[in-house]
Amino acid sequence: MASLQQKGDRWYCQFVYQGKRSTFPVGNVSEEEANAKAAQVDYILLRLKQRLIKLPPGVSIVDFIQFDGRPEQLPPQEKTTLAELQAKYLDAHKKSLEETTLKGIRIHFKHLKRILGEKYPIPELDLAKLQEYANKRAEEDGLHGRTVAAATIKKEIVTLRTMWNWGLPMKLVTGKFPNKGLQFEKEVDKLPFMTMNEIERRIAGGGLSDAEIVDLWDSLYLTVDEIAELLQHIKTEAIQPFVYPMSCFGAYTGARRSEMIRVRVTDLDFEQNIVTIHEKKRVKGRLTTRRVPLSPFLRDVLKNWLATHPGGQYLFCQGVTVARSKKRSPTTGHKGQSTRAKTASGRSEMVKQRNQIETGSLTPDEAHDHFKRALGESKWKVIGLHALRHSFISACASKNIDQRVIEEWSGHMDAQTSRRYRHLYPNVQQDSMISVFGREKRD
């Protein structure tokens, strides 16, 4: 039941709707007029309860009551656009999300804004519009001669849903995200991880498209002997001194690229032979850590690296400005800016890179670039830094190390990724099969 309060010459009406108490000003009116308004509030609330009228989407209960339950009399409200939703979300999360995550969000929204439009009123989004977006994206060119994969489109939709759910309590949108019933093409499971010999044997068999060959190399993991051979190659060929110890670190801890460039010198504990790795993605909204034992080999490599370390708090860093690309612009961005660097976004990137170089850290792109330069045109050119993580986990699995221990060392993995890792080297699998059925032939 609505109640009235008088403060000075003004009357105020208070009511409860769905367990929430609200108040609005009736104004400088007579007591008789104030009572009439309170009675009208009770009548509107009763009709809402009886479902004879409905609160329109995007209209607050206070506005609805103040305008006598006639939403057509409400002043027009500006609706949040797609671009505004992105800008507000990124501004709120710029310190809580990892830079690689923010970069992915920007890429996803580049496509969303391109197809839906930057000024698309986000509260008007419905299933039909989402399906139209998914269908258009599925017809566009993707990588390696394919159309855009369903998994990619789903990630873009998930990014939009995440922002929608964030905008709900901010009153930027109303209701549930309208993706129920959204249809995608069937996804194809990623291949299980394979050795280099397995991949080369499949390619030699012929009949594979360029995209299928890329998929095979994406599933590569190296055996322990191949890891040793790769690291020796990097030790000989790498120009920057940090590349070899960083590669060893990845191969013997399973750390991700972003985790490696965050490791500080103080994270090493040579007395207990462990390293602390800082995580950003294991628990939402929390910075977590995990501890990984140091193998004798990695311990020696890191001690030798620290003897010539250029200084600063980060374990892997470069002490000099290194020129790169045809324009010879330095990776640190101190000199020789390209035309792109002179744009607003470029200037922002330059500031970020200068801040990083002052503390001695690497950017993810710098780590990747110098790693690939060390591989050159060798047989190892097909791999990236992440292959070291694949190889570490696969090597542990080949020795029947408990899956829980592997995940404790390497960090969180989703169910699909764990399934891809859940295999042994081919000879170990064969020995396991023989242990069950024996070696003798049977007719």
C-alpha cells in the first residue's frame, strides 16, 4: 500500500514493488490531491500484480507510476549503442583484464560493429538479429581458405553476452541476453596432439588442403629428445640473450607466453628449487599463482642467465633497443616511429611500450618475434612458443604423471583441452596395449 510523507510544502509518495521500496515526489499539492495520487499508485500496482498491465522493457517502475501507467507519455530515452556499451565495459575492466584478453575483445567488437553498426541500439538486440549476425559471419572468409569457423563466431557472441550481463545492473540493457535458440554450423573437434614424425607422415600421404596441414602443425608436440635439439638450436641461433633461457623456461614449466614475461627475478627460489608463476585467468576477478618445481637443467640455465642479466625486476628482458621491420622502427618505440605509430591508437601503444621498457619487461609480440627469428628457416619454423607448453604437458603425460599434478604445474585447462592432452607417446601406447593382450599372434 502506498504511503505519503510531507516535508515542508512538498508531498512524497512511497511504495513497494517486487520487494523493493521506492519514493517519488508528488509535489507542492493539497493533501486531497496527494491522497488521490497515492490511491492511483495502489490501483496501478494492483493491475500489475493481476497482470492486467505490463511494465514496458527499459522503463523503471518509478517512471511508470509517475506517468500514471501510460508509457506513451514518458519522455523519449536515449538507448545505449553497441559502441557505447563496448567503451563503458572496457573502461570499467581496463585494470582487471589481461592485455591479451582486452585485445581479443577489441577484435571481436570490430566485427560486431562492422556488421551490426556502431550506433546499433543494444537494448533492441533480439534473437533474429543475433542469428542474422551469425549467418553473415559464417559466409565470410576466414583463415587458410576456410570460411569463419563456428567456434570463432561463438566467441564473438560470448563476448557480447558478457558485456550484456555486465550492463544489466548498470541499467544499460534489460532482460536476459537473447541467444536462446541461436544456431551455428557444427564444430569440428581439434586434433589430438601428435609428434613431428606423425604429422610429417600424414602430410607425406598427400591429399590434404593447406588448412588441414595448418591444423596438423597446430597439434604438434615435441618429444623430450626433440625439445633438447630445439633448445640447442635456439642457444646457437638466438640474437637476443633472453630467448634461450625463456625458451628453456617454457619447455620445462609449461608456462604460457604471457606468464613467462610476467615472471620476476624474485619469483625464483633456488633453495627450494621452485618458481612462482603469476596467473590472471584461473579464477575470475582474482590474481592467482602456482608453483612449479625447477628441473636441474632449468635451474642451471637460469643461474647462468642471471649472471649476465641486464637488470630490472623481470626475469626475461632485453637490455638494448632492437631495430626491426623494413622501417627499422625499434621494438621499444623510442625512435623511428612509423606512420601507424603516429595515429591516436599508435601513440597509445607507444606510451604503453615505453612504460614497459622502463621496467624492463617484454611485450608478448616482442617475445614471439625474437623466438621466431631464432628458428629462422630451420625445420623448427613451424612451431610457436605455445608448442613448448604442449610439449611439456605431453611429456608429463607420457610418464603417467597424475592429471591433477600436471594441471597444478601447468595451470587451468578446460575439458576439451584436457582431452587433447590425455594421450601418451605412440610407443608408450603400444606397450600399454601389449601389456593387456600380449605379444603373441592369435589365429
